[in-house]
Amino acid sequence: MHRAVTIIVVALGVLLLAAGIWLYNPDLPRAALERRWAPPPSRFVEAAGVRLHIRDTGPRDGPAVLLIHGFGSSLHTWEAWAPLLQDRFRLVSLDLPGFGLTGPDPTGDYSDERGIAVLAALLDRLGIGQAAVVGSSMGGRIAWRFAAAEPARVPKLVLMAPDGFASMGREYGRAPEKLPWLMRLLPYTAPKPLLRRTMRNAYAVPGVLTDAVVERYHAMLLAPGVRQAILDRLLQSRLLPPEPILATIRVPVLLLWGERDGAVPAAHAADYARALPDARTVILPGIGHVPMEEAPEASARALRAFLEGGAGD
């Protein structure tokens, strides 16, 4: 009997060890990631003490447009827009600190205030005085915070399913005290099948969430220090009541939403429309949370019409 128990215990130990080895995902080497995912026109510049992965394309004398990606994403999310817009606009995109090939912020500060300072420093570094700002999801919240903090720098603002209003489990003025234990395993494990299942909620258009897209997101997740930075950002995330801040934004704002957004439903556009002094809303039929990936032509067309229109258009 004792021998049988010993055999069972050993077998279970071997299975657990094998499972642990299968689930363990170490960070990938930075040099290899940069060779694969940061070819030209990517480059790295220092701003506010951070080595930022950026792309800066289009005519240098064209109207500048700053593109801010969402949570867990990277500048690659804007790739399909580049050939559709860079004939007319100077497009500047970046991996926000804590994401992608930018990696962790040396300060360890992932507050919105720090994000605003980094964006301002980047524009200064590139010699850009003004830029229309486009933000997606979490990047949308940073975009409207930036527009409110730096009004002279933002002539127009585009918010794509932006974050910012309180929701279930997210109160104003309070950061989470701790994270669920499963989430705390993120620095050690990030199975690609689980990532794919998580991403499905963001994509409504069939066939867009390809193996190549999942591979890219997975690679960016495994960039050195990114997973711990994501947990640090979550623990520092503190929402402010948005209405008083949004009310100070006097420039034209485009609210651009996918009709079938499963992450931030299109009905939430009304909250922003009520709070912003000068806002118009475009809902893209059949599209989910990432219109620039799911419907680049339609979303770029809506963006171009807004940017090229007059203040009252």
C-alpha cells in the first residue's frame, strides 16, 4: 500500500512539474524581439527618461497626429492606417511605457499624469508643437487627459471607445489594493491559447483575429519586464470623475465606436457626448473594439473626414 501511494505521489509530482514547465513563459530576448518587430520605420528615442519605441511617418510639414494604443497593445495596432493616412498626415505612434518594445518605465510610475508627461516630452523631442490626438480604449482615457492638461497642443481629439467612467469593480479615486492571485501569475505564465480567448471579446469581424495577430500580441506581452509593468499599472490605476475634466476640453472631438464593441459598448458614447462641449459621434456598423484593425478603410475614412473638416463639421 505504501509503495502504491509513493508511486501515485511521484506520478502526480511529475505531472505537476510537466504542467509547470508547459505553462512557464519566460521573457523573450529583447534583441530578437526588436529585430522581428521593430524594423524601419520603427526607431527608439529617449523622452522623459524612457527609451520609447516609436514610428514617425508621413510628411514632416503635414498636420501631426499622435496615436495612443490601448491596454496590452502596441503601436502595431495602427499599421493598417499608415498607408491610408500618411500621404497627408504626419503619423506618430508609440509603445506606451510598460507595453511592447518600450518596456518598463524606469520610474515605475504608470499613472495618467506620468503618461501625459511622457507624451509631452515625446512631442518636444520630435519638434511637434501641436498634434491631433487619437486614443483607443485605455489610450483614449490618456488622450482626453492629455488634451485637458495640454490644451494648446491639441487642436482636435479622437476618442475610440475610451476608458474613464467608473464601472463594476472600478471606483473613482481608489486604486486596487491587490490583484486576484491568478493575475499575479502573469509574470511567469502567459499561454497563447488563453490570450486568444481573452482577445476574442475585442474583435467582432470574422477572420481578423488571425494566428499572426495573436502571435504579435503574445510576443509584445513577453517583452522584457512588460508583464510585471502591466501588474504595476493595474495597481496604480486610479480613475478621476471624468465630467469636470471633459468639460474643459473645448476643441472638436470625434467619438469613434464599433457598433459591436464587446469591451466598451457603443452605448457609452452618450456619456462622453453629454460631457464634452463639442463632440460628434460616428458608430461603425458591424465593428468591434479595434476599428483600426478590423475596418481600417472605414475607420481611416471617418478620421480623415474629421481631421480635414472645419471646426463645425
